[in-house]
Amino acid sequence: MSANTAETQPHLSLNEMLRVMDVATELRKQRESVEKELAIDETRQMLRERLLAATSITGERVSETEVDTAIAQYYSTLYTFREPPASLDLRLAQAYVRRGQIGVTLVLMLALAGVGWYMLHTSAELFSRTSRSSRQAVQQATSASDLSSRLQATAKARTVELTTVASDMLERIRAVARDASVTQELERLAGELDVARKQFDVKSLTELGQRTTTLLGQLNEAYEVRIVSDPNTKSGIDRYFEDSDGKRVSGHYVIVEARDASGQPITRSIRNSETGRVEPVQRWAERVPKEVYDRIKSDKKVDGVLDENLFSVKQRGFQNDEIKLFGPDGQPLSRLGQITKW
């Protein structure tokens, strides 16, 4: 060994050397114990030899088969768990292990007990003498006479409100109306309003408000109804249908549409004379005498455009439109019927 190697090796004291030897001895014992536990066959053989030797010394007669049986029984019960006998210490230990579950159960039981106590207390209050007296007082306060008074007060207040609205609508209609038939309608509506107001008839007053609103809307309308004169569109039709009695009836119609002051088509509610239903449409057909139909037809055949296309005019202040198309007698036509489909 060279001088450099000797200088680099550590110098251990006696105590340090003894501690190292103790650790090495303990590791050796542990290794031998593990090897012994794992070497089951060798352990069985050693145990068998010692038992036979012991029986020979004591003078007992034991066969090798009995010794093997005893060893097998020993090993079969070596790691068998046996329930300890019941005791107070055992119960306390089990309770400690389950302390979390027992705590949750106790909390739930206390909560249920509190809810039950609250419900019993509340029920007792509901049926107590004081509670019964309070309920009787409320029932007396809302007796039939009191309810009747409240309903009457509500009806009076509603009557005043609806009467004001209807009266205002009637005044606005008077300011716009230029039709004699509308003046008569106004007198009748004013009479109905007075009767409904005196009787606090809320339902009739509501209906009057709706009717006067509709009438005012009709009076404010202004438009023209003209026969369709587009070269690529029909201006009239020769219609055949069966009436309610099953008779086949022929009719001649001109196809019309309503346009406002700016020339835009508007929707009108038209009653179909064949079905009796009212339908909202922008284009419909008006029934005319055959002579008028033939005249319109001849006019369109000339150049594909109608020179005579004004059917009626609706002016503001009037409830209905006025027919401007003349019949064979030189007088404006009467309305004969309308259809919405053909």
C-alpha cells in the first residue's frame, strides 16, 4: 500500500468500531430470522427431529406419523384469527374505531329531534286559543257583507275608468264623422253607455270601448279600390258555383285591390259570399252585372290595360267606401257580393 493511500483512509475510534460491529451483528440476526421463517420445510424438519429426540428422552411412545400430524395442525392454526371474548374494553375499542360514524349519526338524530320539536310546537300554536281567535277575527273581517262592499267599490272605480274611455272615443268619433249613418250610431252608443254606467255594468262598458275604437279606426281610413289592370294578370272571372240550395249559379266578377294614398296595397276584411267567412286579404273579387263585366273585358282587350279601373273610394269620416263604377243605367253599382278565392 502506498503512502498516499494510507493517508486517504479514515481512522475510526474504538467506540465507532464497536457500533459498526453491533449493527452488523443485528443485521445478521435479522437475516437469519427471515431465512428461518421463509425456510418452512427446513423448520418443519428441525422441529420434527427435536420432538422425536424429546420423546426418546422422556420415554414417551410417539410415532413419527403422530409427530407429523401435530406439526401440520400447529402450522394450520398458526395464523388463524380468534375473536376476542366480549368485554367492556373491547366495546370501548370498537366505539373508538367507529367514532366518525357514531358522531354523524348523533348529529342527524339531534337534527331530526329539533325539527320534530319545532313542528309539534308550531302545531300546538296553530290550534291554541289565541290562534283560533285570530282566525275567527280574520273570517269576520272578510264576511259576505265586507266582500260585497269591496266588490261594489271595485266595480264603481272600474266603471268610472271605462266610462271616461268610451266617452272620449265618442267625442273623437263626432269630430271625425261625416256620414249621417254614423251620427245615428253615435246616439245609440251614447244611450248604451249611460245605461251601463248607471248599472255599473263593467262587461258592457268594456264591449262599448272596443266597438267605439273599431268604429273610429274605420272612420279614419282613406283608400281607393281599383280593378287590377296588370297586362299579365286577370282583371275579371266568370264564376260558377252551387248556392246553399244546391242550385248552380253563374256570376261575373272583377278582381280588385285596395291601395292607400301612397299607392301601397292594404289588407281588408272581406266576407266571402260563398262561404260566409270573413278573411283578411289584399285582393278579392266584386260581383258585377254581365254588361259591366263585358265592358271591362273589352276595355282590356284593346291594349291590355284598363282605362276604367276605379271601383270605389273610401274617404276619411265615412264608415264605408262609395262605389264609383257605373252600371248599364249610368248609375253607380250596388254591392252584389264578394269572394276571396276563385
